[in-house]
Amino acid sequence: MSDRIKALIALGVFTFMSTLDGSIVNIALPTMSRELHVSTSQITWVVTIYLIVISAVVLIFGRLGDLIGKSRVARIGWGIFIIGSFLAGLNFGWGLGFLLLARVIQAIGGAMFMATGFGIISEIFPAESRARALSISAMFVSVGSIAGPALGGLILQVASWNYIFWINVPIGIVAWIFGSRALPTEKSHGKWSDVDVAGGTQMTAVIVLLFLALNFGQTLGWTNPIIIIAVILGIVLFVSFIMTEKRVEKPLLDLGIFKSKLFSLSIIMALLNFTVGMFSSILLPFYLQDYRAYGPGIAGLIMMAYPVAMLIFSPIAGSVADKMDKEIVTFVGISGIVLSQVGYLMINPHSAPWLVIMILFVQGMSMGIFQSPNNALIMSTVERKYLGIAGSVNSLARNVAFVLGTSLATLILFTAMSSQLGYKVTTYLADKPDIFLHGFHVAFYFSAFLVLITWFLGLFRLMGRKKKV
């Protein structure tokens, strides 16, 4: 087995674990809430803080990878993630605070290999096979999404919730030993002290402030002074960050990479498509379990259609994209996502389970077709020395989309329901199912609008290429 394949597998395993960790934790939250004696709103911070920390520091580690070597940063990240996983599983009466600290450590490690993974793959695989390699990385994400609920449920049946974190330790150690030597040896282009601390601090503050505003906006109200101040301060700091990056000699984020129309459009399209993807992930469980009264097991099996389709079609799309025009392949994928959003608008009180499965499968298939060649396009637009920061921007866009999609889906759902009833609604109303279905459709009208923007951007990108030919 060649070193590049070993490195790809090791990177994939850690990607799998980070994805698995999110889906396993979600299913364990009720158990953890009871055993740690905390409320539902408090225990959700186990998920929220992980996502916020990754998003806040991923650009810093992407830039650090370009300076001291992406492989070096990835190896350190693997080790930190394993340590964080071990600590998260400890439960000696230290409570939620210690668990959240362990999740922060996990997130820092996760951010280090998320920030560098795209860059390493793009570096070790030639252009003619890069999309296929990136598609295999996307496969590990899908497998993590599929395995999480089932594996988490199995662990909770036979052991305590601690093992949902401890499972990462032996797997991580084996992957670290297997893949560490296979990672490429890189020349350093700088040192730790070259990292733009001012820019990194400002960007971290921007992410934290805006994510917290999104997280608390629905509970405190969007007109709450605290929320307004957080948003304004986040915007001010973002402007300051841009000015800082233009001024410093070695910026955290070289804004020159955004001069490439292909890079900028591809990042925006990824952001919008991942945001749209969260609408079905958040809203369909309400429809299946509350509106249609399916059990969690049946609902989970139906929801698996999305990641299963991604698992099947990501490698196929990657292989096709290596031989065909990547922009055409991504456009086909976007068109499929448009069709899936139309499908969600057709769901009614009596829709057969197979119809919901088919719509989810079409969306998962289309995301698989879009994602791999779009990643390859993003990584093909930057110089070799900027592969780390380009990959981290791509990862940041995905994480921001997860938060944005979750917030928008629930905001639009409950705003539409509140508008129909004339008073504020923040939960599913069992005695007014028609009101829920109205909000459900309004939310998917908005997701369809977002993906239509992506479709036109894809057409613009495609037509722009045609004019150059």
C-alpha cells in the first residue's frame, strides 16, 4: 500500500471520528442530561461548544499548517483529539464544566486536522486523481453520519455514555500509528511566531460573538440588546480583521486567494448548499416523529437515506470529475438539490415513507455529486503554499453552514407558525399539526430560494468558463 493511500485512510479515519463524535453525542444528550443532573438547554452546550471552537480556530491552524507544515499540525491535532476524547469520557463527579473543557480540547485537535486535511490530500494527489481522493474523504463523513446513531444507541444499551468518547481512543491510536509516517514531509515556510495573532484573535472573537448571537437569538429574542450588541460588535471586529489582514506582512488569511472568481464562487456555493442541507436534517425529524408519529428507530432509518446516498455517489462523482469538466458535474449536483427542495414542498399529511426516503436520497445523491468536484475546484485555484489556509476556509464554510442552517430552519419554522397563530411559538404544537406543516413548507420555500441562488451562481461560473474557452 502506497504512502499516499495510507495517509488518505488515516486522514479519513480521523474525519470519520470527528463526524461520528457529533452524531453519537446527539443521541446521548438525554442520558447525559439525567446522569449529570443538568437541564436540556445546558447539556446541548456539549454539541454547541465543540462546533464554535472548531470554527473559531480552524483558520489559525490552516495558516499554521502553511507555515510549519500541514502534516506536523495534523499529527499534533490527532494527538490532542485523542487526549480530549479520553478526558471527555472521565466522569468522577466533575460535572458538566469538566466535560465542556474536554470538548474544547477535542475541538482544538479536530480543528487542526480539519484545517489541514484538504491541503494534504491536494498536495499528495495529482490533479488528475484529486477529486476522487477528496471524494473518499467525503465518504468517511457520510459513514460517520450513518454509524453515529446506530453505534451510539448500541453503546448506550450495553455501557455508559462515557464510551461514546472513549471509542475514539483505541481507533485514534491505531490510525495515528498507521498514518503518521505516511504523511508527506514538508519544508517549513515560517515558524509558530509568524502566525498573525492580532488577526487570529479578531476572527476568533467574530465567530464566537456571531455564533452565540445565533444560538441565543431565538430564546432571548432577536431584538434583545445583548444580541444586538453581539452582532454589531462581531461586524465591527470583522471589518477590523479585514483591515488588519491588508496591513500585516504575514496575514492569517491572504485575501488574495479571493481574487480568484472560481475560488470565491465555489466557497459561497458550498456554504449555501450545506446550509440548505441542514433544513432537512433539522425539520424532517419533527415531521416524522411529531407530525406522523413514527418511532425514533423508524425515523432514523428513513433519515439514513441522505448519508447512504452521499456514501454511494461521492466516490462515483469524484471518479467522473477527474475525467470530465468538474464545473459541469457540480452543476448537475446543484440541479438535483433544487429538485429535492421542490420534493419537500410536495410532502403532505399522507405522504408515503418511500416518498420521503426518495427525496432524501435525491438530495444526498446530489450533494455527493456536488461536493467532491467542488472541493477539488476550490483546492485547484490556490498556490501550493496556500493549500492549508484554502482548506481551512472550506472547512470553516461548512461549519458556519451547519450553524446557520440549524438557526435559519428553526427560526423560519417557528416564525411562520407564530405568524399564523398570532402569538409566539417555540415548539411543536400537538393540537395544531396543520400549523406545523405550514411552517415546514415556508421553511423549505426559503431553502429552495437559497439553492436557486446556488444554481444561478453555478450557471454563472459555468458560462464564465465557456467564454474563456
